Amino acid sequence: MLIVFIKTFIIFVIVLIAVRLMGKRTLSEMQPFELVTTLIIAEVACIPINDPYIPFYSGIIPIVTLCFLEVVLSFISRKSLWARRMMSGRAMIVIDKNGINYENLKKMNMNVHDLIETVHSSGYMDINEIEYAIIETNGKMSVVERMSDPTAPTPALLPLVLIVDGKMNGDNLKTAGTTETAINVALRKHGVKSSKDVLYADIRQDGMMYVSPKKSKYFTAKVGISGGNGW
């Protein structure tokens, strides 16, 4: 009995440390690979506790290994947009200015019933209240509300992410109808040498770009766009 207590206590401490190293996000906010790692750790941790004949290290080594892999994959996903898409997928616009985007629903293996349930669970009973809706990579829905007055001079705008941690998103550049050169010109006007010095930047349909540099205060800048892909 004492041995089981000691093993349980030690594994509890190890799992707690592992979860802390993996970050502070809740299960509903985890990326797919983070959720898989967490579930496997929970399963592996029970093995040496439930079976006294299984060596103690048979539970500890897999936990440490999984934690290490999760930290490495998180680092890689921060540095590589391609790796992040491979591991976590990409956010999808499911409601846009034309209504429900059926093609994107199919890509996510969702049907209209799933979408309506997600809309309702996000606090919107009327889908007509939504200008844009995005299913994030963690499965949650982000919403841009429709303006209550359709004749308002400032319509609802949907930001497109252009730069994250110095990496430019080529797909969103094409969608916005702008170029990396145009973005860098706008950055240099505000003292930022290149996109590599930017932590985060996005752009809206009116060409207004929000930029948060890595080592200075955020600013907004105007960029010429064409909105080439029906954004």
C-alpha cells in the first residue's frame, strides 16, 4: 500500500510538471497535437499505478519523452508556418459576406447542422447577426458581428493575419491583393526594417494594417490592396 502511495505521488508530481511545461491552455483551447499528447500522458501515467508488477520507469520515461516532444513541436510550429499547418491545420472562414461558405465546411468535414450548433453555442441565435465567422484550429468559433445599421459608414471588417513571429503568410497576401514588397515599404516608413522584426501584423479590407513589432510599440499603416480573391 505504501509503495502504491509513493508511486502515485511521484507520478502526480511528474505529470503536473509536464503539464506546466506544456503551457497554461485548457483542453478546449489546445491544438490537436497538444490534446493528443495530453491524453496519452494521462493514459501512460495510470499504467505503473494500476499494475504493481510494471516497473516504475515504464511510466516515467514515456511521460518525459512525450513532454519533450510536445515542447519541441510547439517550438517548431512557432518558427514554421508549414509545420503549424501540418500539425494543427488552418483556421477556416465558414460565414462571409456571401453567407455560409459550403466549400470550407466540406474541407473541415462539417455540415450545416454542425455550423448552426456552433453558432448557437457561441451566443448567436440569428445567423444574420454574423458578418464573418471563423473556425479556429482549436475548434472554437470567432465572430465578427454585422453592423446593426447596414447604411453605417464603417462596415464590419475582417482582419487577415499577415505576419506571425516574423513569418509572412503568402496565402493571405494573395487574398488581400498585396505583396511582401508593399508590406515591407509600409514597415520601413515606421522604422521597422523588415517583416522579420514584426511579432504580429494583420490587414483589413480598407487597407489598414495593424503592426506589433518585436521591440517597439504597435502602430497602424495604410497599404494598397486589391482584395483579389473575394475577401
